[in-house]
Amino acid sequence: MSHAGHETGVFKMGDTSNIKPFRAKEDQIKTLHARVGLELPQNPLEHIRRRLKEVVASNRNVRMAVDVCVHCGVCLDNCPTYVRTKDIFNSPVGRAELIRAVLKADSPSGKLFGRLVGAKVLDEEHLEKIYTYYYQCLECRKCGYACPFGIDQADVTRAVRDVLYEAGIMSRYIATVIDAVERTGTNLGMKPMAVVKSIVFAAGEIKEEKKVEVEYYIYRDDQGKMYKYKGDQLVGEVTRESGDWPIALLVPPSADFFTNIDTLKGYMLFLHLMGIKFALSTEMAELANFGLFASERHLKYIGQKLVKAAERLGVKYVIAGECGHGWRAFKNYTGPELEKKGIKTMHIFHLVVDAIKEGRLKLDPGANGDIVYTFQDSCNYARGGDLTEEPRFIIRHVVKNYVESPNNREKTWCCGGGGGLLTEELLPLRIQYAKNWYEDALKVNAKHVVRACAICKAQLSHTIPHLNKEYGKEITYSGLMDLVYRATVV
């Protein structure tokens, strides 16, 4: 099968129109719509055209992208998708032009001169182009930091995807993940017993490796009961009346229950050593919030699911784990909602920094070997979550050899899997996008890349084998709490 003159799914420099995520099926969209009070429009094209005009009027970033952009090109050198594809539509200015063309079609000049002034009446062909390129955007916000006018194309992408979703158009991957977390409390669609087994397994490994039996609690929402564990053993059910009740809810990304088990062990060992009574809840065992990528309504729905889980347990604190976009959604929406109810919120890094500064956490950097490490900021920590210095403070205490990547903090390169692009059919693009941060690591002779984000780690697991083979290197990767775990002296 081919498209635009080349094979579907095969990367071609200068034209990536053939690479796009699979669309969600109508039944899947209807299920999601029902949860947030939406119905599919009778005329999707007309709905999109009308809603784009409304969004321009109400969303400052979209209006600026349409009205203020002067095509200076500064964003192009900072956009990871354009830098690695050279397809002008796969860039901030190119994406904005796709929308501007539709809006111009309703203007007096557009009606009179049409294509001569760049106007395009929205049809199925142009809609497919909008879908393709708006779902190649990583929503990394790097362009917004480079733009002299502050135009945030990531916000434009979110707004346009939201309009497409209203009309029944969404990436199948994003729709599947949103549905799973809203139904089960994890992106992976895990049943309560599966969550419990993963946590208990991690505790068993801590016992074996560190000779420590961590104490923790698990709330089973399917049973309405709280259980206490010590190491990999069940102590028994506990009640509020007993006085033995957790004060904090730990919320990791669910990827930590499987692929990032060392990250989970890092949280659990640290919180235990600090004497913090913490629980995990099968009602909501997920920090990630894919609503951020495509639907404000679902962002709030998922956020409220976490708020309700914390309220149900009556905890005083909610502690976020390693997830970049999850932290952004948590810090800017869910966290404030929790704070309104008297529940304090923080990232696990905030607690680790305090413990190191106060001498309560004994660390041996030598436990992580002599190799050169570099920490690369996740987009949503650096450009959406105000979390750049804490991880650097921590890593300097847990490894012997640390170097900064050339593009750090707000200048960081996206991992290449953000924005909901972490799906197999987009792998040819994701490998290209990943070359930005990979080459940064090579420039400073780093052997190990640290990224404190579940999506980053998943992206690295898929792309590093390809890149190591292409570049002839042996780069490895991990999260940050993995290194804290290994360096912790007990």
C-alpha cells in the first residue's frame, strides 16, 4: 500500500504524510463521549469548521498562531519533528497553516480569491491531512519557548485534537488508554489483583536485594478494604478505627508495575526508610493522564478519579511518581483540586531532596558504577511542570560521574514518544525524533541516559536498540529513582 508516492509507514525525508496513527473506531469514541456528555455530530466537517472558529475566538494560543505568526522560522530549528523530517507540514508553522487555510475559506478574501490567498474549504482530504500532521506533533512545547511571540503550538495541537475528538476522530492508541484508565484506574487496564501482585513482587525484590521488609498498604477498591503488607507478606486488613492507617497515597504511572519495576522499588524503599505510612490504591493507580494529549474533558475526568480515590482514603498527602506529562496534569489541574480539599501534593523528588539535605538518606554513589551519566529533562517537567533542579540535585548525589546534556532544562529535546505518539505504527517517526536526544548524549560521551518519565523510558526501550545499532554505540537508560534505589545504604 502506498500514499503520497511512497510506502505507508516507511520514513521518507521531506514527506511524512504516509505515517499516522490508526484511528479509534466509532463505538470506542461513542463510549468515551458518553462519559463526558458528548454526542457525535451529524455533520463532522461542518462541526470542525464551526468549532475551529470558536476556538480561535476563545483560545489565545490558537488565535496567535493564526493571526500573529510572521513565518520567521525560529520554531523550525527548535522543533524536533521538523528537524528530523524536513516536512514543513510536520512543523509548528506548517500545522498552523493547515488550520489557517480552513479559517480563510470563510473570510471575504478567501471566498473571493480561494487558493490564491491560501484558503481551503474543509473536505475529507484536507481533514485527513490535519489528522496526520496534528498527530505527528509531540506536544513538547519547545517551539513555544523559541517563538519571539510565545506562540505555543503544543497548545494549538491540543485544541485542534480536542475539536477532532468531538467530531469522532482520535488516535486509537490514545482512545484505548483513556478508556482503560477511566474503567480500571490504570492505563494498562489492570485488574486489582494484578496491581497487588506487582507491588508485592517489588517488595519481595527489595527484601532480597536490600534485606529490608518495607511496610506499605494497598486499598482494594473491588473489596472496599485496606490491607497492610510487610515485605512480600500480607499482615492483614486494617481499619481507620485501629489507628493503623496510611497518611499518604503514592501514585506512580502504571508502567512502573511492569517495565520500570526498579523505579517502583525506589519509591517504596525510600518512603519506608523515611517512616512515611503510604498506600497505593487499585481505584486509581495511575499518574499518567492521556486526556492532556487530546481532550480537556477527559483530562478533568481522569484527574477527578484520582481526587475521589484520595478523598475516599482520607489521606493527608498525595505523592506523584516519575511521569512527565502525568506530573504536568497533576501539578496544574489535579493537584490544585486536591489542595482545595486540604490534601497536600508533591513529587517524590521533593521528598528525596529534603531527605538528602537533612542527612536522613544515606547514599553511596559508587553503587551505580563509574560510567558517565547524563540527565535529560522530560518536556513536561521542564516546559510544563517546573521540575528541573530537583532531579539534578538528586543525581549528583547518587552517581559518581555526571555530565549535562547540551540541550538541558527548557531547551531539552523530547524523547520522541510524547503527545500520545507511543504506538507501534509511528515507530519509524519515533526513531527519527529520538536522534535529537541520542546525539546530545553522544556529544558529552555519556553512556547512560536518565529520564524520569514513564513515556520517555518506554520510548527509549523501543528506540535505543535501533539507534545503538545505527550509531555503533551501547547507550543504556533508566529512571532516576532506580539510581536512588541502588545507591541507598540501609
